[in-house]
Amino acid sequence: MAEDRKIEDEQNPVPQPEELPSSPEDGEKNGKKHEGKAKHKQEKEVELLRQEVEKLKQEKANLEDAYKRKVAEFDNYKKRVLKEMEDMRLQANKKLLQHILPVYDSLSRAVLTLENTSVESLRQGINIIFAEFSKVMNDAGVKPIECVGQEFDYSRHEALMMEEREDVPYVMTVIQELEKGYMLGEEVLRPSKVKVAKKVTKQDASESSETSSQTTEKN
């Protein structure tokens, strides 16, 4: 009998507590528990996203504020630079005019006494005024451009006339100054207006002369 009961127990084992089927109430509780966890996780993610959005909004506001400050600073800087440049220009003009005024005074006195001045006195007066003005120019750093006999330089000379010659040292040689040019330091204040001689060989000159003669005969 004992053996038959043992066999029956083995064929129909008694369910253990963990193996017992859960009741509907337990399933509902577990479902609500999982749902609550999921909702809590979702709310946490939403909160993190909201915080990230607020952070980005603040960063955007900070960048906009920084941009506006930089624009204002640049505008003020530009105005300050323009004012400084204008002040420098005025100071430069003031300094130049202070040097020119004595020359102007001398010229004014010469004009006032012109009717009662002899030719010699007038000549001397003009020389004095010219010397004064030359000193002003020299003190300001203005120097005349030496050009006659020099090689033609496009940056310093302006050719108004040209001729062909054999007896010049350069391919293009300045042979006459038509209007004096000046340098201010290393800068060209005004180029010299000049006449230029283009160097040619005797053969070139001969051919050019023959061509010119033939043209004259045809006309």
C-alpha cells in the first residue's frame, strides 16, 4: 500500500507555492505595478526633456544677448575709430596750416604794398615767400621728384610727350619736366609730368625717317 501511494504521489505531485497559479487579483496588481513603473519612467524622461529644452532656451537667450552686446561694441568701436581718424585729419590740417599761415601773411603784405613796390623789391619779396614756402614743404616731408635724365618710372612719372632718340641711356628716358612732381615720404604726392625719349638704333631711326618722308611725299 505504501508503495502504491508513493507511486500515486509521484504521478500527481502537490503544487509548490511558487508554482500555484496566480489569481486574477494578483495579475491586476502586477499589471498596475508595471504600469506605474512605466508611467514613472515616462514622466522622468519628460522631465529630463523639459529641463534640456529650458537649458537650450537659456543658452539661446545668452547667445542672443552676447551677439547684441558684440554688435553694440563693434558699432561703438567703429564710431570711435572714425572720430579718431577725423581728429587726426584735423590735427594734421591744423599743423600744416600753422606752417602755411606765415607764408600767407608774407604774401598778403606783398599784395598790399604791390603798387608802391619796385620790380627789384617785388622780386626779392617773391624769393622770400618762395623760400618760406619751400621750408614749409620740406618740414612736412615733401620732396620734389628728380626726373630729367632718369629712367621713366610709371609709378612716379606721367608721360605727356614722346620722341625717338639714339643718344639716351635708357629704353625710356625722361628728357624734359613739364610739371614738377612731389613725394611725401615714400608716397607719390603728385607724379611728374614729363616728355620721354624712346631709345632707338641708327637703323631704326633711318627706317623711321624714310617712312616719314614717304608719307610726306604722298600727301
